[in-house]
Amino acid sequence: MSDLEYPSDLRYTAEHEWVRSNEDGSVRIGITSFAQDALGDVVYVSLPAVGDSVAVGDACGEVESTKSVSDLYAPVAGEIVAVNAALDASPELVNSDPYGEGWMYELRLSDPAAVDGLLDVEAYQQQLG
């Protein structure tokens, strides 16, 4: 197994996104250590707009690295309530701190129970192989 980190308090998707539940009922979303490592050096992040509504699986942004461009997919449905503006000037935060300063966006859930259907850390690590 690699030395990449996967915090146990998060939920994950097969598309290598993480979801952290906030106390106000919203969730914060970003990409996992595995994803940022596979992408390489992130040079640009395109995020959804505050106020946008997304459905599960919707492409809602892009992460561009020196190697490729990857779509961001909404792991849960809801309304975008915040985006990480720091990534405009410092997209490399996605590489250096994917679960902290490198978060992508926050949304208010259409269905608060949706997070329960995502992968826990063990299931995510199993599907990594």
C-alpha cells in the first residue's frame, strides 16, 4: 500500500472524491490523495458557481495538471454554497493538502442521507486494489 492518506472520518467515491459533513448540514468536497497523486502537479482548477444545483454524477468542474485534465463529478446532489477561491491563485494546494486547504467546494444536500451511501475509508481503499 502507498503512503497516501485517507482520513477515516470522510466518505469517498469510486471517482476519487471525498466528502466531509459540516455541522450546518452542508458538505465539503475535494479529491483524494490518490487522485492528486495520479494527476501530478495541479496547475488549474475550474469550480462550479455558488448557487448552481448539481445532481449526482454531474460534471461540475475540472482539475488540470501537467499531465491531463480531469472532470470533477458531484458525489451527492445539492446546491453549491461555497467554492475554494484560494485555488485560483494556488492550485497546488490540491497536491500539498488535498483534505485541508485544497478542498474544492461545499454544497447543501438535497438529501441529507445521501452521504451514508458513499464509501467509507475501508471500502474506498479496497477498491483502490
